[in-house]
Amino acid sequence: MLAMFMAAIEATIVSTAMPAIVSELGGFSLYSWIFSSYLLMNAVTVLIYGKLSDLFGRKPVLMVGIVIFLIGSLLCGLASSMEMLIAARFVQGFGAGAVMPIASTIVGDIYTKEERAKIQGYLSSVWGISAIMGPAIGGLLVEFVSWRFIFWINIPLGILAIIGLSLFLHEGITRKKQQIDYGGAALLFLSISSLMVILVEGGVHWAWNSAAILGLSAVTFFSFFSFILYERKVSEPMMPFYLWKERSILIANLTSLSTGVMLIGISTFLPTFVQGVMEQKPIVAGFALTTMSIGWPIAAIISGRLLLKIGFRTTSLIGGVALVAGSTIFLTLSPDDGPIWAAFGSFIVGIGMGMTTTSFIVSIQSTVSWQIRGVATATNMFMRTLGSTIGAALLGGVLNTRLINYLESKGVEGELNIDSTTTLLDQSKRSGLTEEAKVILQDGLTFALNSVYWVVFAFAIVSFMLIFFLPKKEY
């Protein structure tokens, strides 16, 4: 729970502080890379850590992941440019890949099938605590100290988690000869990273029909195709495709991919809207996002009880309805609605996430044996992280492209550009803008974010439709 708290509080604190970070370091066009770099390494390593935990046990792998995460956190706080911060986030994401899946897998190991649903719900309460503390601490640190401390606060938490694991987690492991799928990891990294560059830079710095985009598209296709072929031949694949033959796992993983896009779309861009367009303080923007992480654990606890009564398919369908309802609120969000309405939409999406993720984890862990539980759990979390990775790049690209289109339609592209939006995120810089420039930038940001939320809404519909295909049998 300590390790999960560290990872959970990271999500809400960074999103709250991002406007302040961009305001100081500049480079609004690189905004989505702060999330994409972290998520890319998280996505690529999560399956490797899951496999390593099946080979060597959960304890040593989780502890190594925490140490790498802390090194990355230290470097993030020392960054003096957006490029340095992005590089440090790569390191942080490399460690983060171990934390969430292995912590969830440990619960699957310790508790029986009957206890698991309830305990997974309790474990999700960590998100509630971090949701309340994260934006509050983040907002206060940004306003009164420095955004750098939002990364450094991880260090004491990580040290406490390592001490706790050392003292209290005891496991008897039959060690096997390790066969780590480094080739699969390299091919996956190449395919995802090239796809991310296409989604972020296409139509912004490079034309869609440029040689760079076409070349990267070819790299993406061939590396992903090679990854699938390679994984089918290797003896210990990082992505065991035989797991996907189980229908409940297939649907859970595909739905997690689509909800991952939704999750990053709201958590990344909501604070920007509340601060830049609604002109609210960082702490208010943080609390607008907080409600998602409050709704998540509440729904997870309820979900844990519902699973035993109505089954995971019906529970997941309730979550799917909440995802569609919440994304509809964001679709209709305007500057006049205020942060309370934005917070309500965030809360409803959190309800949907809590219902679906708990159902998926419990059903997957009930389907497989201990020997593959680590990689099975990690596969589901990989799909959600992959969704967030692709979503951060895709939605960042949509935001940048639509913002450029709006500025061009107003004929001010020579005076204002994407990075001019940075001035909206700092109160002192915003007051230095002319009224006309401020209105154009705020209207442009609203226009661009509305396009982002249309994409989020589309993925909510896809998630709901996928859930219908879950098998009706219960575990």
C-alpha cells in the first residue's frame, strides 16, 4: 500500500503542477511529452517486471523498481529545461513499471479468491487518500515553495516502502532459470516510441505526408509486426499471447486499452483548462482532478462487494455507463461552467474506472495460476498504460493541431503560437497580455480541448461496447 501510494500520489501531483512547470521551463508544445515519456517506459517495462516477479519473487523486483523510481524523481526535481525533465521522466517511468502491477499481484498471492475482491477494493482506498493529499500538497508546494518538491516528496515515501517490504514480506520462491525477453522489449519500445513521435509531431512540426512521418510509420508497422512474430516463437515471451485465448482476459485487456486513453486525456488536460481558461489557482485545478481519484476508490470498494453478488460482467457494465456519462460532461464543458462542474465530471469518470478496473483484476487473477499471475496482472496494466501512452501522444497531437488551426483562422499565427499558451498558465504573465490576445488564446485552448474531449468520449463508447462481450460465467 505504501508503494502504491507513492505511485498514486505521483499522478495527481504532477498533473496539478504541470502548468507551473511549463510556465517556468517553457515549451508548451512539449507538454504531452512529460506524460508520454513516463508512460512509454512504464508500458515497456511493466511486462518485464511481471515476468521477473514470476521468476524471482515479488519482493526483490518491487524493491529494485522503487529504487529506480526514486532516482528518476531526484533527477526530475533537478531539471533545468523541458528536455532534461522529459529525460528524467524516462528514468522515473522505468522504475514505475514495477510498482502497481507487482503490488496488485502480491494481493493476489496473499489472499484467497473469496477475499480478493474485497481486499482489492480496500487497496484502492490508497487512491482516495492520495487523491485528497496529492493536489493539496501539489498546489501548496507550487504556490509557496517550488514545483521541484513534488518529485522529491517521493523519496521518503519510497524509502519507507522499501523498509516495510524488507521487514514484513516473506515469500518462498522456487527459483527458475531466467529467460528474459529483451528482444521483445526492444521491438515493443521501438514500435510504441515511433508511434508516439508520429502522433505528437504529425501536423505540428512535420507535415503528415513528410518523409519523416512516412519513415516513422514504416518503422512502427514493421517493428510491431516483428514483435508479434517474435513473441509467438520465443519460449518465455514478455507478452504471452496464449493468455488472450481466454475471452474474459481478452475483453478486459482491450477495454483497459481504451480506458487508458480516457484516463490520460482527463488527468493531463483538465488542470490546463481550469487554470488557463477558467483562470483558477493551481490548488483549485488540482481539486477538480482530485474528484476522479476520490470516485475511483469508492467505486472500487463497492465493486469488490458487487462482484460477489451480481458478477464481474454486470459490475463492469455499471462502470461502463459511468465512463460514458462522465465523458459527456467534459464534452459539454465550457469556461462559464466553473471548476465544480468539471470536478463532477471527473468524479463520474472515477466511478467508472473504479468499477471496471477492480472487476478486471479480480477476474484475471481468478482465471490463472500463481506461476503466471504476475505476468497476467501486468498484461492488463500494460494495456491500460499502453492506452495512456498512445492517448498522451494522440491527444497532445490533437490539442496542438487544433490550436494551430484556430490561431491560423484568426490570422494571428505570426503574433501568437502554441507556446504563447504558456502565458495563460501563470497569473502574472497572463495579466501582461492584451485583452484581445488573452481572449484569442483562451478561446483557442477551449476549442482545442473540446476536440480532445470528443476523442475521450469516443473511447468511452468503445469501452462500453467492449464490456458487452464479457462472458456471463462467474468465477
